[in-house]
Amino acid sequence: MGPSPRALPRRALDTHLRLAELEEAAGRPDAAVATLERVVELDCYAEEPYRRLMILHAARGRLDAVGSTWRQLNLRLAELDLDVEPATARLYRTLTACEEIDPPRPARLRS
């Protein structure tokens, strides 16, 4: 007997997440992003694919895409009157935090 019909969407989600991992490991980040975007289409309320998308975008220096992924997730969850999980919010803050760097001091002129 095969998997229950209720288990099939979860298996599809897991299979796509694994494919995205393989694409990333093979050095194909664009393919990994496309696969994760497909996962979001399959289940627009699952936070895991959004987290992975934000990580991939951040690794490529695409903070604009991190922000748009974050906003998309928040909008989707708001449809269900839900907030993002604390772990997802922490990840977003970590990925978008700017390192504080002391500004360079102006050189003093010698008289």
C-alpha cells in the first residue's frame, strides 16, 4: 500500500527541498532558487523554503531578494492571521544585520 493522500503533499515538499540542496551543492544556485520558488508555489505557508531562499539570496549578496522573500512570507501568513516563527524572524534579522564598522577617522593635517 502506498502513502496516504495526505502524506503526498509533504513528500512533494521534501523532495523539492532535497533537490534544491543538491542543486546548491552542485554549484547551481540559480537552479536551487528556482526549485525553492516552486516549493513556495506548492505550499505558500511552509516557512522552510522561505528560510532557505533567504539564505541563498544572502549568500549571493542579494539583500533585496532577502527582503522581498521575507515580505512575501509575512503577507502569506497574514492571510491566516499568523506570525512568522521566531526562528525565521531571527534568521531574517541575522541575514540583514549590517556590521557596525567604526567610520574612518580623518587624517590630521600637520602644521
